[in-house]
Amino acid sequence: EILRCLVGSEMCIRDRVYLMYQAYIHKIPIVSSMGAGAKVDPSLVRIADISKTINCALAKAVRKRLRPLGVSKGIPVVFSTEFADPDAVIEVENETCKRTTTGTVSYMPATFGCFLASHVLRNLI
């Protein structure tokens, strides 16, 4: 059920939130990547509690959906403090779970992945 709504390699926000929520309530260590799309400056990538994220639309949407579940902090995430380039956001139609698609420069997902791997090695295992 969690992975029912896959679009390419992306999960729907509700599925991401459900997975994060289940890990949180069962005290399973987790770290999640937020939005790398429309960002180009790797020096602005950070890892912090989800309650401390800024300038990330995905993190904002996730926080909004976690709050009614009683989760406002306690989940580490990788995000960028950079403002998204509005020219990189494209409206899409007839896509399950998506209203927009965002262009992503090739090195940003890798940068986010390095931050995730570092956090796992330092804190989760």
C-alpha cells in the first residue's frame, strides 16, 4: 500500500508521509531526502530536523501532513536552503500524485545522497 502510488522514482507525498510517520511512531531510525529539484548550489544543502527546514516546498508539504498526525519534529531530513528556480517548475496534467515536475541538475540528487549516507553512517548504524 505504501508504494502503490509510484511515479517514476518518486513517491506521492502521502506515501512519503505515511512511511515517515510509521517509522516515527515505531521508533525506527529514518532520514529522508526533501526536494533537490530547481536547486543548483550544493553548498546550501543541509541536514536538520524537519521542523527546521526552510525554502523547501516538499518539506513544507510534508510538515503540513505530519502535523495532524501529531508529528512536528523528530525526523531528520536533507534539504537545501536555496530558493527554487521558478523557471525549472513545469505544470503537468494527467499524472498520478503530481501537479508539477521540477527540473533537477544532475549533481544535486548525488549531493543529497552523500548527505543521507553520511547521516546513516554517523547516526543510524
